Amino acid sequence: MDSWLYVALIAHFLYALVFVFDKYILSKPIKSALSYVFYTSFAGGFIAIIIPFFEFRVLDFANILYSLAAGAAFSWALVLFYRTLQISEASRSVPFMGALIPIATLIFSFPLGLEGLTVQHFLAFLFLVGGGFLIVFGYKNDHFWRWRNIFFAVSAAFLFGFSYALTKLVFEHTNFISGLIWTRWGGFLFAVIILVKKKWREDIFETTLVSNEKTAAWFFSSKILGAAAVVLQNYGIFLGSVVLVNAMQSTQYLFLLLLAGFLSVKLPKTFKESLDKAAIAQKIISIIIIGIGLAILAIPLPL
């Protein structure tokens, strides 16, 4: 099993935990997705403090632009992602976006000359993405299938795909730490730019970041887990295929469905999940399909 597969699996497990934390936070005191992303992106700029401890490289002008665009696109995608997470089921919206992101990444990667999938890799891609789509298609869910949810989800997925493709392009021309720092500076730039618009600025600074100790614990735990997940996902992209690392987002659902199903009983007002027999059967089939895709990646096939 290639090392990038282990790295990607750990990253997606951490993301599943982050989604649960964020769903709770965004449903309670922090109503503004823009405000939530602003603080996350702004804090990302301080990654510069690690420069003295690693080999940091100054990129050429083109790759600086690619890095900043990748980071800014990632932050804007997060705004749309969190907005979707606020208004729909986590175990529906996350798989839907997760299934679209590798497709978007593939679309943006080919013109940049980044991907050349083998037959085995393409077969794994189909199973991983197909399992993600099955979670949201085929079973009626009136709460998710609203044009606003779909618009936010599709827009977020394509911005994520654009960001990941550019990030891989940057990694092709520098080391991991340098690429990570430059792309995080793109997110920091996004945070600064959105302050120019008065409405957004007021929305950000009028929002209470945390309202009590319990919420603070959820928030900072989410940020620590999220930072670790971002670093590991980027490292997986650095080591392996950006398309397949993103296709493996479907493995998040193996963890997310269990967590969301449990919490929908404990916190039904925050985690509203469909737990009837038809929905459970569909999700189990989806997990099996995703598992087949992961097995195809992990086990060499005579193709």
C-alpha cells in the first residue's frame, strides 16, 4: 500500500470529525459561514512562523500566483461548503460535494498536465466517486434537494477542485513545506480582501466567534483537527495523485455516517439524519461500493 494512501486515509478520518464539530458550531452560536472562514483563513497566514525550522523556497512569479489563487479558491470554497453544511444533512451534503470534487479536480488537472491514471486507478476512481453519489441519489430527500443547497454544493466542489489542481501544480515545482506555506498565504489574502466590502466586514466582526466555554472547546478542537487534516491531505497530494486523494474523500463517509447516525439520536435538532430502513440500506450499499474502490487502490491488480 503506497504511503500516500495511508496519509490520505488519516486526513479524511480527521475531516469526518471536523465536519461533525463544524455542523454543531454552525448550527448554534456562529451563524455566519463567512465569519467562520475568515478567522480560519486569517490564522492560516501565521504559518510563516515555521519558516525558520524548514527549507523555505521563494517561488517564481507564476507559481506565486498559482499558490495564492489555490489558497484563495480553497477559502471561498469553504464559505460555500459551510453554508451548505448549515442548511442540509451532513451525511448527504458532504458525500455529494465529495463525489463532485474529484471530478472537478480531474477536469482541472488534465489541462495542466498533472494526471495520467492507469486502468486500475480509473476503476478505483469510479467506485469511490460512485459510492459517494449513491448516498445522495436514488433515495428521496426533500430537505437536501433544494436549488440553493445544490448551487452551494456544486460551486464549492468546483472551487475545491480548482484549488487542489493548482496546489498539485505548485508542488510539482517546490518542496512540500514551501508549497503549503504559499497556498496558506493565499487564504490569508482572501481573508484580507473580503474586509474591503462593508457588509462582509460588518458581518464578520458582528459575529460572536464563541459564546461559552463549551462552544470554545468545540471550535478550537475543530480548528486543530482541521489544520492537521489540511496538512495531511496536502502531503498526500504532494506524494501521490491529486485526483485519487480527492476521490478517497468518500472514505470519510465510513466514519461520518457512524458519527452522524449516533449524534442524530443524541442531538436530533443539530444532526438531522434519515435513519429509516431504506436510507440505512442505501448507505450500507454505498459503503460497500466505496470499500471496493479503496481495495482496488490498495491491492495490485493484473490489469
